[in-house]
Amino acid sequence: MDFFRPETLAEALALKAEHPDAVPIAGGTDVMVELNFDLRRPPALLDLTRVGELADWSVGNGGGDGLVRLGAGVPYARIITELAAELPGLAIASRTVGSPQIRNRGTVGGNLGSASPAGDAHPPLLATGADIEVASARGSRTIPAAEFFSGPKRSVLAPDELITAVRLPKARGPQQFAKVGTRNAMVIAVCSFAVSLDAADRTVGTGIGSAGPTPLRATEAEALAAELPWQTRQPVPDDVLGRFGELVGAAARPIDDVRGSAAYRRHALSVLARRTLSWAWRDYCSGGWS
């Protein structure tokens, strides 16, 4: 197995073009597990830990008005400590990822690269309408998060492309994330759900994890935003909460596996959807958002 360690993004892209079968490695929290259990033996590894362009984030001018540009190599621990105000949903999800050691190494870019339906970062990306920046020696392009996943552990990345950054809008309302598992962290989710409220546009974004071949949105549930009492800031009516949960469960495409049945996942998602919308709406009603 060959091992490449580029110092710059340009060098990394050149190596990826020359060795399209090389597997990128940053935190190594997924790749090293597969190597240790002999589940994968790629011809080469492309170590991105020295590529400084991937390890920074910026707000405003660096990411566009109202946008956060999050480098693919920024670890979860930094998202929690540095971006909780700008990206609260992603920060909440980051707190549930593995142990402190894993959060110090793991990255959103790596989560996207693995393209697992159970990736904890994916539901907040869908709920907030994030875009994925990818690049190759041929050029760069931007892919909406909702179009990035093509199947279980598959994405639309070309063999010579690397994920360079994620663009997310700064929160314009409360965001929440929750997942079901045997523990709050250090566990693969049985199912997970993220919700994002946009207090300015009065819209709701959703993201479903670990309940389909890819992460999913619940677009019919999002349409219920029109029935929320934005102006009066009264509690969400029980029937709206109930329908929101039902529509989220119906949007899932789960299977039976060792972690849970399809029926359980649909039920659990309905509960998570009602709870997270209630929590986010409580924050909205508290007056923290104009």
C-alpha cells in the first residue's frame, strides 16, 4: 500500500488525479476501522492532515453573506467550541459523535466521504440546505447536500475529486438534533433527526438519518411551516405536532437490521420529530430570535 502526504491542496488534487484509487484519510475514524478489521485494502492512502486549506473555517466574506464555509478537515471538537452560535444544529450533532478522542479527530468532510446513511453530520446538513464543495485537478463544483448521496456509502464524487468544504447558512432560527441509540454518543444511530427553523422566512428544514439508503429530507413535513403560529409565538397545536411526526416517519425508507426494525425506526422518528420541533419552537418563543 502506497502512502502519500501532500502539503497543499494543489498537491493533493494532483496526487488524486494520478492515483484515483487512493483513499483520502484525515481523522481516520472510519478508514482505520476498516483497515484494522481487514474490510478494506486500498492500493494507496492520501493523508490530508497537512493540507492547511482544509483545516479553516470562515464567516461572511470568506463564505459569502450569511454563510459559513467549513473546511473539510475541521474536526467536530472545533465545531462544538467555535461554531455553536453560527451552526447550532451541527454543533449539537457533533457532541453525539463518538468519544472526545474521536471528536478531536473526526471531520464532517470524512463523514461525507464515507457517505454512510447513519452519519451524524448529515441530517443537520440537509436541514439547513448546505452545499458541498468538491475539487479536482480539472476544477471545482458545488453540490447541494440533498443531491450528494447516491446510495448506501456511495456519493456523486468522481474518482479524482476531493471534498474541500461545506457551505452552511448561519442559523436564522433555533436548530435541534436528536438520535436514538443504546447511548447518547459512541454509538451508530438507530435513527436520527434534525430540524432547523428559519425565523425570517418562516420555513422549516428537516434531515433524517439512518432510516433509508441515504440521508433524507421530509419535504411534506416541512410544508407544515405554514401552519405554525410564527406571529403570535403560541405553542404549536398538538394536531400540527402530531402530523409533523407522522409525515417525518412516512418520509423514512428504513429496513430491518440488527439495530432495529423498520417499524421501530418510523415510530422513533415520529417521536424525535415532535420532540425536536417542540424544543426548537420553545427556543423561538423565548424571544431569542427576532
